[in-house]
Amino acid sequence: MIRNSALIRSRCAVRLSLLLLLAGLGLLTFCVRRIPPPVSGRGNALSGLASWYGEDFHGRRTSNREIYNMYDMTAAHKTLPFGTWVMVTNLNNGRTVAVRINDRGPFVGERIIDLSYAAAAMIDMVGPGVVPVKLDILKDLAAPGPLSNPRYCVQVGSFVSEDNARDLERRLRPKFQDVVVSPYASASRTYYRVRVKAKDRDASLRIAQVLSEDGYKVILIEE
């Protein structure tokens, strides 16, 4: 029993080390169990400028009293209720990311949302700093119940253009046979998420490591 406990602790430590390594490289951004369904039947899209904030605020408290983690998929908005999920589309390249509002801001000019570093990296806006975006408001995330048979995958990209998603799918298929394009319909548009399926959590970590070494920024999904 002692030997088994030591083995379990060792395996957990290895997994944690890998997660921290990938996160530190800005390649693995976060783990999520569920993305909420879109709000239906009402106009809820907003357009404007997005910026991002990172290391200077890492570890500080946000407006809802959480500790800001630059590697989580979160964002600041002036008025949306805390806990609101928003799909953010970079209008310069069509890449998308889902974020949860947990802070207030930005209070600069005409900017409408301030993304975490990880969220900004997913839509390739870290370099530009400020980009035009479209926001699609999603339903609040309900408290998830226990998952008896969770499914695992690694998300490599999300797009408003199906052609872009299919192009990424073709580039990944030589290395990964179980690549899928998973549509996600919101109230105003459909997003196309490129994912590599995994049989379990350990397999998803191995896939994430390979993709990260190839230069992709990835998200581990458990749902």
C-alpha cells in the first residue's frame, strides 16, 4: 500500500510538472470541463477593440476577488456579470477563444474587453497588443456535476471559417489520425474547433506535449 501511494504521488508530480512546463512556455493554456451553450433567441454580439494583460497582474486579485492567473481563460469587461462566458473572435484572422469574465476593465479608450495572456495567445493577438474583435455572449457556466465517463481531447484551434479549420485538420492528420472539426453553434454564428481526441487524460497530456513541441498552443479539454 505504501509503495502504491508513493507511485501515485510520483505520477501526479510528473503530470503536474508537465502541465507547469507547458503553461510556462505559453503553450498549454488551461484545462476546462465544459463550455456553456450559447444564449439563444436574442442579439448578443458586440464589436470593438480588445487588449490583454499578463505578468504585471499575475497573482493579484481580480475584481471578483479571484487570484488572476495569466494562463487561465479569463477576461475583464466593464459591465458583464462575473461568470459570464464570452466567445471572442479576432477579426484580423478569424481565430476564436471562449473566456470567463472575472475582472473589470479595460478603462482605456474604446476597448471593450481585456483578455488574459493565455486567451490572447490563442487568437494570436499578443504581438499586436490591441485588435478588433467580436464578442458573442454565452450562457453562464453552471456548476459542473461529476463526470462518470469523461471524454478527453486537445484543442489546437478554433475558427469562424470552416475552411481554415479544415486546413489545420489536414496539416495535423499525418501525425494524428483522430483529428476532428467540432462545430459549435452560437446565437449569431458557428465556430469550428479543431481537436485531437484522446482515450484518457494521460494520452491527452502526451498529445499536448507533441503539439507543443511542434509550436502549437493547445487547450486540454475534459467533458
